Amino acid sequence: MQPTGLIIGGGIAGLTAAVALQQRGIAVRVCESAPKILPLGAGIWMAPNAMQVFHRLGLAEKINAAGVPLRNIQVVDGQMQPIMRTNQDRIRQKFGYTTTAIKRAHLQALLLAELDPATVLLSKTFVSLTEDANGVSVAFTDGTVLHANFVIAADGVHSAIRTQLFPRVRFAGTGHVVWRGMSEVQLAPAFKQSIMEAWSQGVRFGFSEVADGVVDWFVVVKAGPQPTDRPALKAHLQATFQDFAYPVPAILAAADENRIIRNEIADFDPIPRWSRGKVCLIGDAAHASTPYMGQGGCQAVEDAFVIAQCLHREPTVEQAFAALQRLRRRKATFIVRTSRLMGRVGYWTNTAGAIRNFVMRAAPARLVEQQFCQVYSLNY
């Protein structure tokens, strides 16, 4: 008899896990704290490792149709001159997919469409859990208690379940802030179907299309006094990036002030255990990383697929959770640490920045692609 489960969190990690488990005949319910699953957030990049997972789930072509499969990824300077680039044709030949940029809301809607609506429970804010010989009981703020054979915590970087299980986790603040937004603007052909991240003057500006005429962008700066009024914020960002070449000024000029989102960037050291008993953490709840590799969502997708695979194959829930960690912890830890390093290197200025650019430009393209292949390869 297959176990039944509860997934706490209705984001990309939780919904992907629900789809993967459902396809293997394992019954789960998703508990989301929000009263509605709304089309919030900006864009997200689904790299070839995530796209391979979605291929196995039968969703890759739907995601490509809803988003923009990208033909190149570049780090550039403020004048849009390449510092590092990758050949996405070779990546596609090796893995079957390139990176797809998609609105987070569209990806979420595609995943929800794969699930029975009755399995997604809204207004379920986690309070506490208790475990006994029969499984896990989870209490919510609405006074209800749900019971299952296992619980998957997909409740994000500030996971309440992780706080209960492993209260000693401490965040590593970076002192950096990311601003994200959307702009309705048609890019010149050279910038379409591309991810570009511009490094200059100790700030970073990244962008990509998520639909024809719709650009998802982000700005990463060192934390400091920032305007809180949105028109003033937009003007502040435009002044900060006024010396950057096209299309950065055009993207900011077209930015929708009401859709600009602010987040402080932080991660935490990889925790030694992702599970306790019949409760397991996945995605940012287990191994939150900074966004500098664009892999946070992709690593959550990998976790979601593997936990379903392990629960299907292993004889007990505890053995399944141990197998998940054996398969996934090394790569997730690599992502956390490498992303931290890229975060530091990207802010170098003056002589250090010039040396960084020279070294990166001189690096053979094949070597750069090999490093990406380490991230894109799956071991399951």
C-alpha cells in the first residue's frame, strides 16, 4: 500500500513534487497558506537540468510554449561587451534543452493544471507538527489538523517547518538587495531570446524576455538607503544605470513601477540533515542559495522529482528521505557555495574588476561550458 503525504507550500517546489508523486500513484495534498494562488512574482529561468526533469514529467514542451527558450547566455560589461558567453546550441545537443525563461505565474499555472483541484488546500498556514508510529499530524492556524504518512516541507527559505526541526540554522546575509520587475518593451534582435547580466561599477543588471515584448529584469546592489516611493525608486534605478548601454535604459524606462519587487539576498550554510523521521525539507527550505547562478528554482525542481522517485522505490519513508539526501546534497551544496563566490566576484571594481573581466574573457568557451555541464547533468 502506497503512503499518503502532505506537502507544505504551494510554490514551484511543492507543486512539482505533487505532480511527480501523483504520476507515481502516491496520493498527496498540497497545503498553501495563501487564500488564493495568485499570479504574483516576476520571471524565472528553468535551466537544462530542470527542463530534463520536466521532460520526464511530460511538461517540457508546454513550458517551452509558455515561455522563451533562450539561444545564448552572457555576462557583459556596462557597454554590453561580452565577458563570458556560452554556446547554447552545444548545450541543447548534449541535454536536449536550453534554458527557458518563463513568467513564474505561467509555470505555476501549468503545474496546477496537472493536479486535481481538490488536492490543493488554501488558507492552510502551518503551526506545528507531531510524529507518532502512524505518521505525522500537522496543525494549522485555522484550527484544523491533518494527518499523513509523511510530510514534505516546501515552504521556502524562511521555512517554519525547518525552524521547528532544526532551529539552529542561521542565515548568512550578503548585504545585497535585489529589485525585480517587468517591462513591456520590444528588444532589438541581438538581445532577444537571451539572458544577459551586465557587471559594472559594482552593480549588476540582468534581463531576459519571458514572452515576446515582455522583459523580466533584475538589479542587484549593495544594501543602503533606498527610496520607498515607487516613482522615486524607478528614477533612482534609471540614474544608477544611466551610463549603461542599450537596452538597459530602455528596459528601465518601460518598467511597471507597481510590479517592482524588493528582496534582501541571503542564504544559509547547507544543513547536515534534510529530514527527521517522516518529515523532509526540499528546495529553499533545505538549501537556500543566492540568485547569482539562477539555480534556486531549478534545484527545487530536481529535489521534487527525486523525492517522488525515492518514495516510489524505497521500502520506507525514512529510507526514501535518506536516499534523497544521498542523491542531491552534494550538488545542492556546490550550488550554494559557487553562487556565493559568483556573488562576491561580480561586485569587484577598478583593478580587481578589470582583471576578472580579462580572465573570464580569456577562458576557453569549452571550459566554461564544462562548468555549466556539471550543473546541468543529472545523476538519477
